[in-house]
Amino acid sequence: MSLAKKILSAILAAGMSILPVVSNAASAVGDQKNPYVYDTTISEKSKDLAIEEEQPFNVFDIYDAYYEMISKQTVPVTTVTTTKKTTTSTTKKTTAAPKTTTSKKITTTQKTTASTKKTTTLTTTAASTTMKPQTSFATTASVTAPVTTVVTTQVGQFPDGKYINGIDVSQWQYLIDWQAVKNSGQVDFAIIKAGWGKETYQVDPFFHQNMQQAQAVGMDVGVYWFSYAMSVEEAKQEALVCLETIKDYSFNYPVYYDFEYQKALTSLSYATLSEMIEVFCTTLEEHGYKTGVYGSGSDFEYRIYRHVLEKRPVWVAEYDTPTVTWYKGTHGIWQYSPKGRIDGISTDVDLNYCYVDYPAVIGVNPKDGKIPETTAVTTTTTDPTVTTPTTQSGKCKIVELGTVSVDEWDEFDKEEYDFAMIMADRNEIGLVGENIDKAHSLGIDCGVIYDCFTVTADGIKQDIAALDAQLSGRTLEYPLYFGISETRANFGIYGFEKNNAAYIAEEFCSYFEGKKYFVGIMADDKILGYCFNRDLLSRYDIWQVKYNNDPDIYTGSCGIRTKKDIVNGEMYTICTTDYPEIIKRVGLNGYTPSAENSD
């Protein structure tokens, strides 16, 4: 080595001698990991140092100079050996689920076996810039590594891999014969939906019936609340509404926060999502309840802080797998199928394995409650989703002028229907008058629905004028409705159309209200919930139309409802207000006020 190279090598060596100090300081900072951020990276720190013959400076000359300097020091050199970790997958079950016997606890065998079958291996790779791993599936022809079944120990866990079977139910299971469920021997516990959202009226219509009848036959139960929250504040409100709903019940499984609303999961930060769970659960815990969290394995693994989940029982949903694959934390219940069939339930129902003896761990939930005693039960056949009003004006037939001629009124079945609603869009307004006259000639009470197509101010004013001319000099026993359908191509439930819909409805309703008509808004549930504000809806009568059995978005008062029968799937319309009496007494829709109401 030349003199110049030796001098430069010595300088570089001296510089390298201070690297351990800098490295140790950096390591100390790096070890202070943020507890709110998952570290899903795989670190590979080995490096291959290539030697190139024609390099100006041989790197080993630098190393030689460096070690020549530190060899004179008394500090020993420590060699660190890196050992690779062997990861064992957690498997709750590797075969088809056994049938439940008379014993609640079913034993699964924990053993290590060697497999030579063709298997599918899930390989996970994560980059340091993302929490969500990339996944690839590699098919291996022969696997010689043992497959180990491991059950993670947690408080109250059944010994030796034992578990019990359960279901979770809501209004979608309709009427349940809980005595038959109990007698089937297929179900050891049930988690019952209490409600959803942040309003006091958002109670599952079958909750009270399910709670009372399930506990009456001696079924161990818990409850869950479906979240639609989009903020920590809304999650807090959901907790308060849940408390109000379940306050009169005691049970022996947790209150689970059902956290699977995709709009929230895909748009909010992990910190916000985790805090929403925290505030819901702690609010109930402050009132003596044991809480838990329900959700999908992938959401739990990649969207929720682990320290939040580890505080309380986890109920994880993963389907079509022999074990919980995505979520690597501990869990007490695994929802493994949505397609169960159980005696006493007429629909599919979710199936669950439970690995923890919650009644033994919890005792009574809330802690100051008392579990109801088992009693003989006769299952009621009352459908709580269909209420019988104290005042019912009867069944309605909607007569759409685009498909019905005046002559067809002769076929109107007055035994089947109590009144008719004449529906006309802007192209059919000219037919409204003659159809009112025909209905009245046959002794049929009627009202009118203006089926709105227009989205412009000029358009609605033209239609209002045309309809006013048709109604002039005539009477209506039922309201005049501004009607808007979800299927209208020119109306949407989001964006600028929302303002258009509200403006046009206001124009129509306020005009005819000024003309002394009993005015209302008829719309699909989504339109009522998304397009109109509460102030507008509170000023006019509402006719709610539901084409499905989803929970109501609009939950205010309605004079008329069109709904789908949950049993046979047919649409039916029921009026719960005696409109003819009101309209004639007050003097609306062309009528003169009755004598007793006149000044």
C-alpha cells in the first residue's frame, strides 16, 4: 500500500472508531417505539461485501488500520449472534366441527403431526412504510414441517382445548323458538343484538323478546351493539344509547361493540378507530358492565391498536378457514360460519366457538345485576316489527295513471282496499281531475301523489300550476303528496342533488299548504334519511316506503307506510291516521270546515 493510501486509511479508520458511539446513541433512540403503531416489518440486516480488484482503496486496508488501532485498547470486543425466530401458527381447529353432545365442553386434541399432502401456504411480507402486508399464496408439493395446534392461554379458558358452541341473532332470524333451540343440544350460548347507531329508537325490534325468552329457558346470553359511528363523540353516544337499551337486563356474557362499519374502517385513522372502541367500552365499564369487541380478523390485525383489544374479550369473525388466520392476538369467541341451521330458527344463523367460560369469569353482567331464573316458556308468535295502530284508516291501493284508464276504476275492490291514491307524473297531470271524479262517483275516497321527475325551479313551478288547475273545485279525502322515488335517474342520495330534492319538495309543499291542502312527502326510506333535513320532514306528513327489511334510516312519525312483509316478501301499505275525519273537520283539500269547528 502506498504512503498516501496508508495515511488516508488511517484517517478513515479513526473516523470509524467513533461509529459505535453514534450507533449506540441511534439505537437508544430507535428502541423507543411508538406504542400506538404496529411494527410489521421484517428486518434483514446481513450484508454481502463485494471486493473489486481495481478499487482505488481496498476496504480491507481500512479494516486492518481500524483494528490495528482498537487492538491497543482494553475494551473487549463483543460478538453478537443473531438467531432466527421460528413462528408457530395458532390453530384452534383443523377438522370439521364436531357435533355437540350432552356435555357443553367439547375436547379438541392438541398434537404435532407431519404432513406430506399438498398444502397452500400463506406468506406475508410487510414494508416499513405500511401496516397492511402484501400477501401471496405459494403452493408446495410436499410439506415435511410439523403442524402444531396451539391454544393461547387466557383467563377462564377451558382446559385442554375444550370449547362450547353458540349463535348470535338479530331481527334477521325473525321469530325464534328458544325452547327448541335449547332442546336441540346444538347451542350453549347466544349473543343477542340490542340495536345499532346513536339514537334511542334504534333498538333491534326482536331484542326484548329474544332476551326474555332465551333467558327464560336457561340460555346463557350476551348482547352486541352495531356501530355506525364516524367519530369518537358518536361512539360515546352509541354507548349511552346501548346502556339505556340494556339497563333492565342482567346476563353472563360480555356486551360486545360490533365494529365492522366499512365506511368508518376505510376512512378514519387507526388512532380514531381505536379510540372509538375505547370510549364505547369504557363508558359501559364505568356502569359495571364487562365489554368486548367484535370484528373481522383482518380489521383487528391491521386497523386497531393491539393494546386496546388486549384489554377486553375479542370476538373475531373469519370464515372458510380451519382456524383464525388473520388476527394474531388472543380471542375468546370465533364466529366461523354465517350459514348455520339450528332447530327453532327458520333462517340461517351465525355459528361460533367459545374458548372461555365467561359465566365463570364474569359472574353477572353488570356486576350488581341478577340473572333471571329459568321458567317454562311458551314462544310468542307476535311479530314486533309490525305494530297495530290504535287508529287505522285502512289499506290503500295506489292507482298509477300511466297504467290505468278511467274505465278500470269499475274493477276497484272496495272489499280489499279502503281508499285509493292517484299517482301522476308531469306527463299525466292532465288526467288527475277525471280520475278523482270517477273515484268519487263510485264512492271511493282518494288522495293524490305527484310523482316528481323535474329537478329545476321552472319545471316544478309549471307542474304545480298544472296540478293546481286539476284540483280546483274538487275535494280529496286523503293528503296531497310530493312523491320522489329512489329510482329516479335525476335524483341521487349524495352530492348536489340532495339540495335540489329538498328545494323542489319545499316549493311544492309550501305552495299547496298555502292553498289549504293537507300536504305530505312520500319517499323511499333512503331519500327521507339522506335528502331531506329534519326541519322539512317535521312540517309535513310523511309516507315512508321500504323495499327491504334493513333498519329504518328515517325513524320519525309516519301517517302511511309501505313495507315489505318479512315472511312472504310482498309489499303492503297501511295508513295509521284517520285523514278523512281531520281533513273534513278542519276544512282542507276543498272541504268546508265542519260546524263544530267553525268560529
